[in-house]
Amino acid sequence: EVQLVQSGAEVRKPGESLKISCQGSGYTFTNYWIGWVRQLPGKGLEWMGIIHPRNSDARYSPSFQGRVTISADKSITTAYLQWSSLTASDTAIYFCTRYYNNYLDSWGQGALVTVSS
Amino acid sequence: QSVLTQPASVSGSPGQSITISCAGTSSDIGVDVYNFVSWYQHHPGNAPKLIIYDVTERPSGVSSRFSGSKSGDTASLTISGLQAEDEADYYCTSYTTSDTLIFGGGTRLTVL
């Protein structure tokens, strides 16, 4: 069974850094892209970007380019989403998802990130 | 275009059919050679679930009450024989000519 297990909820202050994770299991991790999706409070889903764990080729939605960094460590079948300096507008739920042939066939459980002073 | 256009809400009674539209452009849904529209069901608090991919295909285990279609720049999701558990948020996505995915704004389905 394909599973994507995300790290837990995080609370940070504005200006702090953060790295959240998504561990894949039940499939060959290096054969599929992993994507990240944001859901702002009370809002819809937004596509952030993807990474291929085999070579760490990362591609970003224009709205998120330069604002976040997507990375992966294939040795531990884990993908990451990180911020160097959080703002309150980063408060959201973040989902990782397996990307296959331009659709998202498995999803993590989501991680709530709260940025508040 | 930042998002595909979906109605904010739709509703229907148990047993009825409803259709959710997803309007795009000639750079995404409307690209003739692309059949890269997918739909997701999201019960808040849970992970979204893929229910339709490649415009019309259903993943294994998804009820045949869910069906998808596309005409021109617009895709549609139809749910027949509405059930209480269908009450959720529904999102469309499309691959685009910018080599990225784009989501619809989401539709809240209420089963009356």
C-alpha cells in the first residue's frame, strides 16, 4: 500500500525557519515525483511544486518560486518543504502528494503550520 | 490564469445527480492533445482523494457514480445517485502549457 506520512503540526514565529517532511513507503520512491500543495485557512488547494527524488530535479509554481525550497533524500525516501523566513501568510495546511502522469494519486495526511508572534 | 473556475457551491438531494463545472483556457483544459484533467474529493480534516484522472478515468475503488467529461475549455464532474457521504469539497486540476498543474478554486457540495 502506497503511503505518504508527513511530519506533525508546527508553530513558529515570524522570521523563523522551518522544514517539514513527507516519507513515502509501499512503492519505489525514486520512480515518482512528489508534489506539495498548500491550503490556506478556509481556502482552496494551491499547487506549489514538485521534485523527482532520483535526481532532486525541483520545479516550482511561479507563485512559490523563491519563497520555499523543495528537496528530497532518496536514501530515507523522504521529501521536504522548507522556509528560510516564515511570515504569518504561510499559516496553512501543507499536503504532500505523489505525482503521476499529471495527476495526484496518493496524498499525505497534511501538516498544519502556524506562524504567529 | 491563476486558478480554474468552479462554482463555489452546489447542492442536491439524495438520489439526485449534480454536475460541477471547471472552466479553463486554451492553455490548460482546452489544449486538444491534453487529457490531463483530474478531480479530487476533500473532506476537511482528511487527505484529498483522487476520484477522476485523465478526464474520464476512475481509480480502482472509486464508485461508478462519479464520472468526468470535457468539452472545449471546460471539464465537468458528475455525481449520480447522491449520497450523504458525497458531501465534501471538490477540486479540479489541469496540466498546463507552462509545464505545471493548476487547481480549480473548489466547490462545496451540500447534500440536502
